[in-house]
Amino acid sequence: MLPLVVMMALLGSRVAGSDPRGEAVAAARAALAQREGFHHDQPEVLDAVAMEWPDSSLGCGEKGKLYTPAVRRGYRVVLRVGGTVHVVHVSGEEAVVCGRPLTAAELQPEAVEDTHEADAPEPSAPLQRKLVAQAREDLARRLSIEPDAVHFVKLKEVVWPDRSLGCPRPGMLYPQITQDGVQILLRAAGRSYDYRSGSGRAPFLCSHPETPSVR
């Protein structure tokens, strides 16, 4: 689904001490309501994070289109209506409904603290088994233990909301393009470890996961 750019008209003058985050959320809700036909206050806010984008596409560029290269500041707003999640990028008076709708389950990786010590059967698909082996070997090297001492807990297929795979580095900007991938949960020496993979990238340990909070 192509992104929809909605130019939001200002309703009254802005005053000092206004709430930029709240205004971005309102703009995102209005843009999504206009596109999908919802009532304007129906979308539930899951997250609203300050962002910077390198050009006028607001991180939601369409293939073949040209965009003005200039830093644009705003908010990445994640909204939910029922079981469907939408991402909207807002900068000033401009709101872009970015990418295809997702399900809440697709955006919600498994919580590491919910894992258990018991070994689980490893996936049978060759590619998934290879990813688990890579993650296990990496963790074993980090902990200076044998790979057999690393327990497989779970592998979950996930659609990550951007190219950070839900594990952004501070100060880094990432294209806001959904990425098919997996989350691999491992346990060793009584602790749980969260590995991420997507778009052909080898599994890597995510020390500070960023997960949209579904309330």
C-alpha cells in the first residue's frame, strides 16, 4: 500500500508551551482516520517517538520518486485500531501513513523474561536451523562456553518496523521500511538472550531492545 501524504491545516494559532508530541499524535490520528475512514479518536496510541529524517520523504519514500534532501524533524507515531497497527510519520503540518498495515502480533516480539530454562525443539526448516546455530555459536563465543551449553528457547517470525530490527543504536537513523525476520530467544547460565535477524542479516545480540508497547 502506497504511503498517503496528508497536509494538515492548522486549527488555531500555536502558542508558546504547546505540546509537539500531542500535536503529532493528533495529526497522525487525523491522517489515518481520513485514509481508512475511522472516527478521528478511534486509533489507540501505542507509541510516539521523536525522529529525524534526511529528506522530505519522512522515511516513507516511494520507489522512483525524488525527494528534497533536507533534515526533517518530527515524530514516528504507532497507532492501533482493533488488531491492526499503523505507522504514521509526522513533521510539522505533514503526516505520512507509512507502509502497509501490520497486525499487533507482527510488531510484538516475545518478551525475554517469559522464557524458561527447559530446552525446546529446534525449528525443522533448514534456514531457521542455520540462524539458530549462528546465534548459539555467537553467544557461546561471547560467554566462553561450549555451544551445547546454550539452550534454544524459541524462534518467532516477526515483521520489524524498520531496518534497526527493533534494536536501534543511539544517534543512528534507520529507513522506516518493514523488514521480515525472526527473533531467537536463547538461555545460558541462567540468563536469557535476545537475538534478531532480518533481510539476510546474520543474527545479532540485541542488548537494548526497542519494542512497541501494546497495552
